[in-house]
Amino acid sequence: MINNYLEILEDSLRKKSVVLDEIKEYNNNQEQLLKSENLSMEDLDANMEQKDGLIQKLTELDEGFETLYGRIKEQLSGSKDTYKVQIKRLQELISQITEKSVSVQAQEARNKKLIEDYFLREKSQIRQGKKASKAAYGYYKSMSNSGAMSSQFMDQKK
């Protein structure tokens, strides 16, 4: 019975590893989008939505793993020698997943910085556009109210 549970736990960890690899790919894609000159917000949005689905899947795998491990924890700790090989495999998988998680977190931090920089640039450009628009409007307004008289010609013929 515990063997089945241990196989399910191992399968869950393998799936989690695959999902983390997919998240890393989306993070790399997101980084390329953010570094490109002509950023498409639609592409960035689609990337983030797909990555969000993977994160939800990762959360479900974590919850399932924790629930199942909670069920067999006591039985497993009482007979560690019997399941030594399976426990060793689980520990190795957990170690790999931890490394991948750290890598994903580092990617997320870099991408967050890139997004913040992008929005700062956009905000600056919007501010410059508003200033230019305000100056043009002020010039138009002052010229239309200047009261300058148009040239007048006088006919001096009789």
C-alpha cells in the first residue's frame, strides 16, 4: 500500500519538475519580449496568462503532494529501512525541484525589473507627450487671441 503512495508521490514530483521546466521556458520567452524594441502587450499578456495556468497546476501538485505525504508520514517514518530506495529517489527529486524553483524565482526577479523599467520609460514618454501637447495648445491659444490686425490696403485712387 505504501509502495503505491510512494510511486504517486514520485510521479507528482516528476510532474512538478516538468511544470517548472515549462515555467522557465515562459520566463525566457517573457524576458525576450521585454528586451525587444517593439514590445507587444498582447504577446506579453498571453505569455503571462499561460504561465499563470502553469503556476496554478504547480500549486495543485504541491497541495496533492502535501496531502498524500501527510497520510503516510507516520507509517513511513516507522519503516524507513524498508522504503530506503524510494525515499532516496524522492529526496533527489525534491533537491532538483528546489534548484529549479530557485532558478525560476531568479528569472521572475529579473523579469520584474525589466517590466518596471519598461513602465518607467513609457511613463516618461507619456509625460513628454503631454508637455508637447500642452505647449502646442498654449501656442495655438495665444496666436488665436493675439488680436493682430491683418494687413489692410488702402485704395488711393480717386
